[in-house]
Amino acid sequence: MGSNMAECHPVAFRWPMKAKLNGAKLIHVDPRFTRTSAVADLHVPIRAGSDIAFLGGLINYVINSKRWNTDPFFKEFVVNYTNAATIISDDFKDTEDLEGVFSGLKGFKEPDFWPENGNLGAYDNASWAYKRGPKGPGPATKDLIAKRAGPPFDDLVRSLKPGPAERDATLQNPRCAFQIVKRHFSRYTPELVEQVCGSPKEKFIKVAEALLENSGRDRTSAFAYAVAWTQHTYGVQMIGCCALLQLLLGNIGRPGAGVMALRGHAAIQGSTDVPTLYHSIHGYLNAPSALRPHETLRDYMAAETAPTSYYGNTPKFLVSYLKSMYGAAATAENDFGYDWHPKILGDHSHIAMFSAMVDGRVKGMCCVGQNPATSLNGTATRRALRQLDWLVVKDNWLTETATHWYLAPEVKKGEVHAADIKTEMFFFPSTQIAEYDGSFTNTQRMLQWHSFATKAPGDCRTDSWFYHNLAKRLKKAYANSTLPRDQGWKNLTWDFDPDPADPAYGTALYPGEISALKVLREINGYQTADPKQHLKGFGDLKDDGSTTCASWIYCGCYPAPDQNMTARREPDPPGVPGAHLKWGWAWPANRRVMYNRASADLKGNPWSERKRWVWWDPNFVNPPDPKTGKPVPHGKWVGYDIPDFGATKAPDAQPKPDGIALDALSGAQPFIMRADGRGWLFVPAGLVDGPLPTHYEPHESPVQNLLYPKQQSSPVHKVWSLGKPWNPIAAVGDPKFPYVITTYRLTEHYLAGAMSRWLPWLAELMPELFIEIGKGLAQEKGIKNLDWVVVSSPRGHIRAKALVTDRIGVMKIAGKTIHHVGMPWHWGWSGLSTGDVVNDLTSWVGDPNVSIHEGKAFVCNVERA
């Protein structure tokens, strides 16, 4: 669901096809019949944007099925490994109680200093919390926060521990998470799924039965998704809904199970791990914010540390990160340079930035490796680019963003004159990936090293050259400043030049180029007293300034100057049911299946021989503790993978009364990154749009919300430039735009097409832009195959060739006939194959958690040209 894996991830799709040859069932739930559908055992059509209704229907079906209620495996897994038994606050009210919203909804007023956050509303999530007993004795948190005595921070973290949450292992308490989930999804029947999603009831039931049949002690099922699940105003909740379903079925932490995010680019996973994202710093720690209680280092730790999960080690992660940023200048006395670190002011995401840009509040932009001129609400985006004083485009080709000032549609039509555009343009020619050393991280969180193969032509430079030399110039520019705000730049560590006297970290491939291995060392971490003493893993991190580590989750990928784990290429021998642990390196700690303690039962035994992955060996003889020299009791987690758990923590181990981090969890709480060690069916904190997934309609929809007529869309999703002429929105059921449209990708082209439309072989395979329309709609409109058509939305109109097909078509939604159309978005005005910009049809609306746009479900009209 949410992916056309065969076309968009063809190399990865080799493995589902091999599984199919071994008897696996392949199901594809998608608005279109695609190349993935063609090899699936079952294709189920679904209206774009209605996936939560479909998944919620599966949850309801599973909970009420005879199989789920009679097989003891499911209850054992759910009661012990999820928060199903946890009692939720008496103040919580569900969408079923409040006609489509959760308790805590309030109005939202934008901060005056950053008016582009875009939120329509906000929740106070206090009522979503667990019901807890009294907190144990301990010093007052506010007093510990006030102390600026530096490390260790254990007392501060310990003071954050809440009282124990109340539980009912029988799952009968009406306030327990399971009963709330059961009531919440009770109206998601097969009949409702058919009405909301357009998915035939019979096919929906086949999917539900297949999932039940292929889940349990001896069998597991996996879900794979991509951007068709993320690019919605409730995309995060779609993925959470799938995780909820998989937890109910025992399909998390086990081989052949889980929820896999298919990455469309080698840089995507890495850019969230070592982030280019505005809202997080390395290793998924929240960015310091001016809108949160982050005034001091201790304020940040008190606000962001979950003391009873592995995140109880947050002080070690954060201090080591700050040491990586500021080196020797970062000391306990100055909070390790925390005050020098930038703080965000709100939403600094892509659309928020362009919404500010179109108002003239952004002066300049460095655009590297993206092509916004063909991106979201393209006409508004290009309007925003024209407000800049300067624009640097660093890319392999003259992209549409580099040429928008004289080749954009509005310029060619005479609506905008190039002479009137004030923006000063710069173009930096870039290298390709095979022209420098480095690493990338793929779908399964695996770091793999890529090596220099050939020199780049002409004056092309690497991204690393660009940032390296920019950083050195900025450090020079700020070197003599005495302003407090400039101390971060003055103290920033920047030691990435190759050292000719020490070739262990490589030599320069180009004049002024960095040592890629020095960057990997900085990410991995080392002892501050000796940069040659690389850290072996994140268990070595300290909060006293003695370790530096840019990204704690990557710690261990480069444990010694001669041990680059990311460069390994040794598969397991044939016939070994292993995890290929010597091929590359996967975070965290080279674990290939996250939360794999859940692959064993409460006693540490595999749920079944067929699905054994890691298990407890009580007779394993452990060596003495290397730090204390004291003996360690017998017993260790062993198996085919690196255990995602305390290696010698026995299944019957109890939490330590004053324990924090892993010491606060028992030997049977496998979800160590969650505050209660359990997978969350009900999400008490961390999401801004609700503790449970709920079906809402896309921001633009041809139908009213059948489930909650008084709440059409998410009450807290984002709309930027609300009411502005460059972001007009269609009303619900607008007869001028009656059709659902979704955008997608093709195997033959890539992203905005800048890499592929210049290649004659690919341009010949997919020579022009088209729109997929069903035969019924074509007949209604008098459109024949290969006719030119005009596709319009409230934001604009484009031309494309008609591909009349049975692969996409008409659906009955709430008794109303709805036509679906689809368009690939790879075209622009540059290259050997050119075409209109499909994203000119999309709008500036998005998800409230991560600000991603809703490009997979909106409305349009189609007319014969």
C-alpha cells in the first residue's frame, strides 16, 4: 500500500518476487493497476487518500475475528509487548465522543515572528496521557534544572520518572488502550470501507483473511509503503495505523514482518539520520526551539529526555553531539556550547519557507540537489523564487530552477518579463556520485560506502567541496567578531582537510576537497583526548565531554581507522538464515530487524522454530565486565541478528527501582525506545494530530466525510498562504473540479526528470507527459487515446496526452460516481523530452507533524484540448 514497488523500487522488488517464487502471497492495494499489481496475487483498488479507512477496517476485522480471539499467541503478544493493557486518563475523549475530534482541541494563534507555521488548529495532549499512580520520592525537577553544575545528568533524568501507569492485563477495563482502540474503529466495517474507499467488500475481506492466515507464531506478514502514504495531510497517521495493525498481529520485531519505508533516493534515509531537516538534529533528537522550554541545556534535557526508555541516555547523545559541533570550546562550565546552537522559531520546512519567500521575507537561497521550480504549487513556487535577491543553484544540469527566469511558462507566455526579475542567478556545476568518495544509507537503514571511480569533467565540484569551503570562509568572516550571536561560528570545529602526513583518512581527490573518511569519523565519534580512538558503539558515549559523536545512531560504523564497516561486502553463505551482518552496516549497532527482542516470547524462547531470530541462551558464559572486571552471570541474547536489547539482560530481569534508560525496563519489554518498553497502539505523546489514526478527507475532496460529517478534514493540518491568490483551494464537492487526481513516478524517469529527460534512451522509452484516465471518463468527455487534454485545478492548468486505460477508473464513493485520474510528474521545459509541470496543479497544504505536502490526493478537471 502506498507504493508501486515494482516500478519505483525495482531493485528492491527483486526480493518480494523471490519470496513469491517460494510461495509468498503478494497483495497490492492501490488506485491504479500497475506493474506491481500485474505480478500480485490480488490487486485491490482504493481511492487515493482513504487508506486510514481501509487499514482501520482491517484493525476492526482482526480484533473481532475468531482467529485473533482464539489463538493465544495474539493475546500474549499484545498484552505483554504493547500498551493495550494500559489505562488512559479519565479526561480523554475520542473522536467517537466528540464527532470527529479528540479532547484537547484549541484555537491556534501564529507566533508573530514566524507567521508561516500554517496550522489550522492545535491540540493540548494532556488528556491523552496514561493514568498513573503517585510518583515515587525524588528531588524536585525544577531544582535540578536550575542547577548548572554540569554532568553527570543522571539525577536530573531520574527526577523525570513518572509514577507507574495503571494496567489491566485482562483488557476488560473500558479505559484501557485496547478497548479505546476497539471502540474507535468499531464503525470501520467492510461496508464502510467499500463506501469510503471504493474498494469492493469481497476483496477487502480477502486481504483481511490473508493477513490473519499469515500472522501468528509460525507466519509473519510485512507492509511496504512509499510517498503515497506520506504525501497527505494525515500521512504520519496512515503509517501509524499500519503499525497499530501490525502490533495487533504480532508482526513487529520479527523476521518477515514490520513496516518498511521504501526510500526513493540513496540520500533520503541519510538526510533524516544526519538531517537536512529543519526540526531535528543528528540521530532524531529534536532541534532546540525558541517555542519550547529549551532555554538552557538542562531545560532541553528535562523537556526531551524519556527517562524510562533508551532515550534516558539523551544527555550522553546530546553532549557528545555538542562536542562534535564545538570541540574543546564546549565545556561543562558553558553548557557544552548549548547557547551557541541555533534555535528554530517554528516551521522552517520547504513550503513554509516558500510561503515566506513569496511574501518577500527570504532574501537568498542555496538550492542544492532539488528542483523547486517544478515542485509543489509550481506557479506559486516560481513566483516566490522571483522575489529573491540572489539564488545559487548547485546541480549536475541546468535545471528548471536554474532557468526559470527566462524559460518558465509564465515568462514564455509574456505574463512575466525576464527584465523585471531582480534575482541574481548563480550556477555551480556539480559532480555525480561516482566522482567522489562517500556513503549513502538505504531503505533498511544500511550505510554503504561508495568509492571514487572517475574524475568529474570541467570545473564540476562535489557537494562536500562546496560546504567545506563555504564553512571555512564563514569561519574566517566571523573570526574577529565579539558579538555573542557569532560565538557558535567562531567555535565551530571544522577539521576535514586531508592530512598528507597521515594517509589513514585518505587523500584529496580534487584541490580543496575534504577527507570523506574524516567526515565518517566525526559522525561515528571518538575520544576527545585522541581522535584516533574511535568509539566502538553508542554505549561508549559519555555526558562529561570526554566523547564526541555527531550522530549517536551511527556510532560503531567506523570503530577504528582501518575498520570502515560501511565498506564491507561479505554476504552470508548460501543456506544460512542470517541477516548478512558483514554487508555494510545498519544502525543501530548493525541490527537488521529493530525491536527484535519481540521475536522471542516472555521466557526468551523463539515463538516458533520457523520464525526464530534472536533468543535467550541461559548457558552462555559471559566474560567479566571489561569496565569493572566483575563477573557477569551466565546468559546472553544470541541468534541470527544483533539483539536490539541489553545483551545480558535476562527475560525475567526486573527493572531497577532507581533505574533509568534500559535499567528502568524489565527483560520482557522489547520496545526499548518507548517510555514503557511497549509498542504503542494508543500514542499518548509525540503526535500533534491525535493519539489514534482517524479517517479524514483530503483537504480537497469531491465528497463529504462519511465517518464524521461535522469534521471534514484533520482539524490541525497545515495550509500555507491561506486565502492568498497563489494558493486557491477547491471547496468540498466543487463541480468545477469533480475528479480525484494522484501523481506518481515511472521507472523510466526520475524525480523532476533532470537526471533522465536528458538521456536519449530514457526519453525514447517515455517520450512525453500523459494522463491516465479510465474508459468511462474518456467516453463521457469524448476523449480518445493519444488525444491532447487540458487538466486543471484551482492553481492552474496543463496539457498532456490521454492514456485511456482500464488500469484506473470509476468508483462508487458514498453513493456518488467518482472518477480517478493519475499523472507522472517527471516533466518540465528542459531536456530532450519536455512537458508541462504537473506540480503546477498541487497546493500548499500538508501534514501537521512533518509538514509534507498533500500531492497524492487532490481534485481536478479534465477536458479535451
